[in-house]
Amino acid sequence: MYVIFLKDVICADYLKYGRQEYDFQENTLVFVSPGQVLGHPADGSTYQTKGWCLYFSPELLRGTPSVAYFAEQLHLSANYFGDLIKKETGKSAQEYVQQKIMNTAKEMLADPKKSISEIAYALGYQYPQYFSRAFKKVTGCTPNEYRSERITV
């Protein structure tokens, strides 16, 4: 699940988010994606928090993986959004989105019941061959080769 929450009380000074610590004072907006670890050092303390939270499945985003789309959803210009992504990740927005798509593709390829075409369409590709070409460019192997390697390992 993706999670976006706005914390409305002070419950900790800093929060470990990924590999870094962040200021976690009152009115902090926090974003968490699937597989991301979020927590407070294990000092035994607990907090009663209040605020607002939005949870949504990665399925909600399937079929919309473009830089312009995400910039529009955030009410930002594509250029400004790209600058923010570059600053945070060191990659262009296009590279970052492509990397996320390919990571999702790898997860989906683990399910042998899903065809390459189904995966391509689910990821927003109009043609499966475009997906296969992009996948090979990023990973060095075709989706079928990747799937075969995972099965034999």
C-alpha cells in the first residue's frame, strides 16, 4: 500500500525514514511506498498520534506511468516536478519513473500466469513490444529471459 499521512501532533523529534532521519514535528506530511520501512528507534516509547491518512493500492497507479501525469496530479509543471525528482533521487523524472515501472514489471513477471502482453498493458504500454524493448534496455534481458532466469534460480 501507498500511504500519505499528515500528523497533527508532536510525537517524536525525528523519524527514521529509509536510511536517514527526518524532522517529525507537528504537521508533518509523510509519504510511504510499498516496501519502504518507516519507524522510530526502538527505545520502547509509544505515541498516541492523530491526523489524517490516505491509503491506496499500487493498482490505482497502474496504467498512468508518465512524468506529465504525475506532475499534473501534484499541480506542478512537468519541469518543476522533474527538478524536484532530480534533486531527491539524482535521476531525471523520466529515468525515475522508468525504474519504478521496471521494478514493478519484475514483480509481475514472477507470476507465470500473467502473459507478457497482460503485464505490458497493465503497466500502461500500448504495445507489448514497446514494453519488451524498454525492459531489455533497462535490465539487459527480455521479459521472457528474465522470467526464465527467475524460474531456474
